[in-house]
Amino acid sequence: MVIVPAMDFAQARAQFPVFDRFAYLNAGTFGPVARATVEAMEERQRRDLELGRSGPDFFLEVMHLRDRVRERIAALVGAEPAQVALTCSTTDGCNIALGGLDLSSEDEVVTTTAEHFGLLGPLHASGARIVVVDPELDAILAAVTPRTRLLALSQVLWTDGRVLPLAELRERSGLPVLVDGAQAVGAIPVNAAELDFLTVSAQKWLCGPDTVGALVVRDPERLRVAQPSYFAQKSFQPDGEFEPRPGAARFDSQWISPAALAGLLAALDSVPEWSYERAAEMTERCRSALAERFDVVSAPGQGTLVSWRAEGDPTRTVRRLFERAVVVRDIPGRNLIRASCGWWTSEDDIERLLGALAG
Amino acid sequence: MVIVPAMDFAQARAQFPVFDRFAYLNAGTFGPVARATVEAMEERQRRDLELGRSGPDFFLEVMHLRDRVRERIAALVGAEPAQVALTCSTTDGCNIALGGLDLSSEDEVVTTTAEHFGLLGPLHASGARIVVVDPELDAILAAVTPRTRLLALSQVLWTDGRVLPLAELRERSGLPVLVDGAQAVGAIPVNAAELDFLTVSAQKWLCGPDTVGALVVRDPERLRVAQPSYFAQKSFQPDGEFEPRPGAARFDSQWISPAALAGLLAALDSVPEWSYERAAEMTERCRSALAERFDVVSAPGQGTLVSWRAEGDPTRTVRRLFERAVVVRDIPGRNLIRASCGWWTSEDDIERLLGALAG
């Protein structure tokens, strides 16, 4: 991330107009958006409106924007730019990785009981046998058989913020690991060098625009391009056979709106250097404050999500909180309510959450 | 399309600021953007900036936007809304359709020598044997064997605007037809009822925002969901097995930025009722004017693209025209230059093209 010198908490938080209205605790769904992010999008849209979406400079600029986003995401997760594909979402990344692995019903993939459909749907569509176990080191390792081709799981569970020991799982199983990074990248330090496939959702903890993300691929040469876009090829034959572009750019899934790319770069510039420390600190404050009155299921020292058991109908509670200008969400089918804490979260946000829950 | 009463040509054209600077003749790559389209995007982005991207109304509004776009695209191509999936692009739609057909190397697909990589790449990735023939009725029908599972081709060829006789091909071959509609939808009347799979690119002839499109699926129940997104399912099991949503919405590939959805609705509202007639008329004017001086390869009465053989290096010619504020493109490897004419094209645009070519 770019280090923004001397930005204190008040300055950093003031970037986000939504905090004027809400105790916004739902970055696990969509992060807050900074004014500069929308301004960058508008500037780019105005350029395209006035000058048109064509011409030699237009395409050079867009390719440059794509490269800059690729470099920034690589730097964020300890990868090389050549290992980063630009996608629309974590779901998109999971489909690309699972499609390219060419799994069959003879193959097994181990996943956990706490995954999002963004991973589970692509797993099912892959045709492999999906083995589902508790999100625990021992249970996952015990589920590995000679037919297991992949471990597919989240770095941070979307249900309660638990962090899974991915590097240890990878090392002890000897298997490649596909990681749903939706609740991790931007929330906690992530090291893609320890993983095989890592998805990035820009619209959550990176506070980016919608419909942008990435797939980090450790070894792009070893994954088939199963869903080629125009960006997949350096050259091609009349029947579509193609020489792939070098590196993970061959997996770039779409033309992404230049406004979204420019907005994401602005969003990445809005991150203070103390982001991870403060996010962890505010998560723990939120967790311990809630634990005084509720059955909190999130352990200390995990990701930046805090979940607790609902007293009464969780959907109704979430709606009641929203009416009191506190934004959280429930986790369907688990009777949980979840608060997302970021580096932007204030003590007042947490007090307002507790006050609204009490009222 | 919504019929805008009493919008004359000057009013319709005045919606697009790019025409103040350029003879913009490249809608086959990206259409011009109307001021109202960008304003609708900005309004939506400002809403998300101020109010956040969460809360019960937010998701209802987005689902409503998705439904409205689905209805409008359905109406545009003579389909039912339940036959329309929202995608990011034509490439996305081709990957969804071809992935779901589960083709193998035993299967054959017939395509033509004039297709875009947006179709050819997904065809190659499908694993089927791809049979490439001239874009002629007889050649296509002659290439059909007992192993042929699909015809995959464009309604309007991106190289020169030729219209292929899809309904006749479908009827005479008895095969399903996957249609790249990128150069057709919005440019000429399209009837999806005669086709099996039709892709829509919103950013070209519909003058919509980037990264929005559709896939029209005649019989959604008969295509496997090969790349599920969250929108694919009505309910799901722990291993990802899911009950699909009704209709083609199960193929919705991504969360699409609400700003892009709002922008596309505004773009569709900017279309005058006389759009197809005027686009055809201006295409013919452009074609016949160019034919007086150049070797035009586009026949009369086809789509809205006019291509002619370059005299000298086509890339250099296109750049020279751009410097004279005339925007066209070249077709790589074919020594062609292509002008795109729309309902917004003026006689002055055509004169400027001819003048710049002469200079």
C-alpha cells in the first residue's frame, strides 16, 4: 500500500461520508467508499463522456490502469504482478481456478462447513466430489485421501472471522490450496506466497468500487485458461487455439470499467499505514464489549469480523439496528449477527452498536 | 425500447458530448455515451457514497435495477425476461453457454472465419473440435456432421457488417445456435426467439456503460450452470449443490455495479423510435460514399459497419484519421478499416471521414 504520511485517525475517517449517517459496521459485505474514490470514478467517466472510449491513448491508458492495479494488488499480498489476474469478484476467481484445474468425479476437494456460496457454487460446478468438514486443522487433514486434489477454503471465515492456518495446511497436506480471500485481503496481512490460488474482492476491505477483484495464481503456467477473455491471448488461430499472454494476466476475466480501476487506485491510496493494527484493535474492542452482554462466537485475535448469537429473530434485529443507523448483517441459517470492524471504525461506532442493541 | 416522443435528430444527437470533438465512427468498439447515462451513474455512485452499500433498501433497489435491465433487454430482442441472464460482456456470455453445454473432443462445433476472439476463445476452451468455414450459408451447412452439436457464429460479422441467416441456418441444420450478438443488438432488429443463445454487449450499440451485457437463453432449464455466482441459487447444500433460481437469472455471472445498471437504463431511454431506420440509412450513405473512392468490402443492406481495404498501413491510417478527429478502427490481419454508423451519425460525420481520408 502507498504510505500516506501523517494521516491521523480523524483525517482517515473523514474520507468516508457514510460515517456521518451510520455506525457502518458491514465492510464484510461492502466497504465504506471514500470521497476520493468516487471523484476518481467521476473524473474517468467524464473523460470518456467528452473524449469517447476509443483512440490510441484510450487503450494505452486503460492497459496502464490495469497494470497499476495489478502491481498494487501484488504488493498488497506479497505476490509478483505477473501472478495477478484481474477479475470481477471472488466468485469469478473461484470459477476461473476451478475451471482450469479440470477436476472430475474421481477427484476430491476438501472444504469446510463455513464457506460462502462464492466458493461452494464453483466447487460444486467443478464436478469433483466435495468433502465438507469442520473448519479445523485436524478435521481438514483427516479428510485428505489419495484422491484429494485440492483444499478450498477461506483465509478468514465469513461467518465469524476465524483465521484458518493455511500455510500449515498446505505444508502438512502437500496439496495445493485455493483460498477465498474475500474477508482477508485488506482486513489482515495476507501472504499469497504461501498459497496457490488467492481471490481478492476489492469492494469489501479495500473499499473499492463494485465488480472489481483479482485472482492471484502462484504458477500461472500450470493452470488451464478455462474461461478465456480477449486478454487471455497473445495471438490466436482461426479455431480459437491461442498462445496465452505471459503470467496470470491470461486469466483476466473481463474488460473492467476504467472508472472502477481508477476508483480502486484512489481507494488504495486512502489507506493509512496503521490500518492493520487499528483494525485489529477495534475488532477486539468490539468483541470484548459485545461479549459482556452477548454470546459472542468469534475468538480474540482472528480476522476483523465479530459474530454473536441473536436473541430473537436475527433479520428483525438487523433491521431494527438499521433503523437506528447501525449497519450490521445476519448470517443466514446460523442465528448469528455479524459486525465488521475496520481501521476506520471509531469507539463511538461500537457504543452506538451496543446502545442500539440495548434499546 | 422506450419510445421518446418527438425527439428529432438534432436533439437525439445532442445527447452525446463526444460529437462536439470527433466524427465518432467506432460504436463497434465502444458506443458514444450520453450525458444522461453518466449522470445516472454519478447519481447512483453519490447515493452509495453517502448512504453506504448496505441496508434492506439497498439490496431491494439493486434487485429491482437488475430486473428492470432484464426486462428492457428482453423487450429489445423479443425474449421473455426469464430468458435473460445479466453478464459482463459477450465473452462472458459465450463462456457461460459453452461451459454449460459440456462439450467434449468427440463433439464438433461449426463456426466461421470471421469471428471475434470473444467467441473463438471460449469455443477453443470448450474442448470440442472447432470446424471453421467461410461465413456462407452453404459452407456452414456443408460442414455439419453427425457429431456437430452447435453452430456458433455472429449475427453481424465484426469484420465487415455482414448479416448471417441465423434462422435459416438453425432451421435447415436442426442444430442449436449460439450467437455473438455484439455487433447486432442495438444496431439492427434482433429476434432472439429464432436463436438458442444470444449474447448482448451493452457498451457498443446500446451506448451503455462498460462491463455490462446479457446472455439470452431460449431454454434455461436445459443448460447447466457451469460458472455459478451467488445469483445462481435459490438454496444450496453444504457441498455447494444448489437448487437453481428460476429462469436464466441462474446464469447471472456477477454482481454488476448498480451505477452501471442505472447508466444502462438511462442509455436505453436515450434511444429514439427511429433508431434502426436512421442507422441503416446512414450506413448506406457512408458505404456508397466510400465506395466511390475505395474498395469497400461491405455489401449494402447488412449491419451498420462499413469496411474497406486500406491503402497503405491500416494502423497508420487509423491514427492519422484520429489526429484529424475522425474515429474509426482497423481490423487486424485483414488489411481493413472499419467505420461504425449509428442512428446518431450525421452527414457531416461522413463528410469529415472522407475529407480526412483524402487529406
